[in-house]
Amino acid sequence: MFKHLLSSSAGDLNWMGVFALVTFFIIFFAIFFQAVLVKKDYVKYMSKMPLEDGHIQNSKQ
């Protein structure tokens, strides 16, 4: 796929395809790093939240 996307038979590069590919990777890595760098206490708090009867309305971050 990358070979077809970046190949230029007439010296013309498919810029829309390159833009879509670069945008996908930027968004993918941004979400990946956000998921890796989130605090573990926050993840535990959010995972237990649906199981609790009384919800605390203030946000713990």
C-alpha cells in the first residue's frame, strides 16, 4: 500500500493520500501516548465508578 501511495509515475504525488496517512498516524500516536501516560489512580477510580451506589460529584484527577 505504501509503495502504491508514494509511487509517482508522472512525477505527481498523491498528496491527499499522504495527508490522510500522516493524519492517521498522528492521531493514533496521540491517543496511544495519552492512554499510556494516564495516571493509574484515575483509571482505577473511573473503572469502579459504575459499580458504586452513591456517586461522588466532585472530580478526582
